[in-house]
Amino acid sequence: MSIDQFSFPQRDNFFVNHEENHSKVHGTNPNYTAYLMNNNLDLSDFEVSDYLLLEHGLQDESTSTLTGSNSLPSPILPSLVDDPVVSNGITPTSSNMQVLTIIRLISFKTKFSNLRKCKGAAKKNKADGRHRIAFRTKSEVEILDDGFKWRKYGKKAVKDSPNPRNYYRCSSVGCTVKKRVERDGEDSSYVITTYENVHNHESPSVVYYNEIPLMVPNGWTLHQQSSNASSSSSFP
DNA sequence: CGATTTTGACCAGCGC
DNA sequence: GCGCTGGTCAAAATCG
């Protein structure tokens, strides 16, 4: 395991731990940790401009986006911050804002690097190339409101854990997003929520700017869902 | 009565 | 091939 530490002017530090099967991202709030399950995160692929973008995103998110203002300083920023595909449906709160924004940036970068890699490279296994993010959150309730409507389709006892794992899929027709919810076996005051794939629709509980289209078209989503995604090509 | 949850059965992947 | 495990299906039960 290796640890990267990053800091921004007037911001708390955050840490990225590279572990065996995933990368762990956490800020100064110990109650909120995020896990990037696709272990192809390469921070050397990030540039200074990316971190500036992230810094902008934090500011933008806490002001114009959350208050619904239309004054948007950058043509790319609104989509990055607001895109439910990039944010994967996680509703920002004061406690998860920092980590969520980091995740959004990393997801964004990872997705497009995946897209390039997909153009020919065979997948090692089923999970590769899927958009999968896990969050570990301290919570008394297991079902955290993320703005989307979910339908439960399974429940399973998990080895080495006293708590069952619950399986949900997005109720929206045609959307293939799934999530797994389970209590942490080591500390049951924490809930681990794993999201898989990306929504192909907007959150029913969020109002978006009418004039701004989704930055990532459905073609990307279809590309992601295909396990041998070398033939789909609606993405420009 | 339609939507949702429950729950046992079934299936696929993986290691041995 | 076999057994274990995680993930999904689908019929029955429950809910609103």
C-alpha cells in the first residue's frame, strides 16, 4: 500500500491510499471515506491544471451550483460538477463534499482514460471497465438518500461478516445502475455502499440547468456497460 | 391492486 | 469435476 497526500491552498488535505484491490480516498472527516474499486487510478496522469480545476470545483460547488445560480465561470466546470454520471448520484453534503469532489474529478479522469484503453484492449475480467465506487459512511440508517429511486432485488449473507449484504438496482427504466449496501463487518456503525455503472438519466430530486446538456452522452454509458466494448462507437 | 420486499433456488466464476 | 462464494432471478408475501 502506498499513500499520496495532496493539499490545496486554504483547503484541508486529502489522502489517497493505493491498496491491493482499490484506492481509498479520505479527507479530514474520519466518518466519510470513499473507495475507487477500479484499481487503475494513476495519479501521475493528473496535471497541475486538474488540481486547479478541482479547486475551482470546490468553490463553484459551494456557491453557484448549490444555490442554483447560473453564473458559471468555466465551460467545462458546470458539467463536471453537475453531471450525475460523474457524481454517480451521490448527493453532496457538508460532510462528504470534500471527498465527493475529489471522487468526481478522479472518476472523470478515469472514465476517459478507460475509454481510450477500451479501444482494443481485452478485458481481464467482468468488473474491469465498469464504473464502480464504494463509500464507507458512519450512519445509523443503512439506506442513505442519494436522490435516486432504488428497488431491492436480493439479500445475501456474506462470508466473514455478521451482516447481510443488500442488492438494489435503479428503478428508472433502462438504467442499469446497481448498488450494494452492507454494514462494515469490523465496525457496524459504518455503512458501506457500492455503486456500479453510471446513471443514464438525471436524479429525480435534483434540478439541473435547463440549457446545459449532459457532458457525457448516453453513448458513453452504453460503452461502459458492454463487457467487450470494442465495437460501440457512438462516442465522438 | 400495483409496487415493493422477502427469500430460497439457481447460476457463474474461481480455486483446488 | 467439485465445492464455495457472490450475484441474480422469480414466486410468494407484504405494503401502501
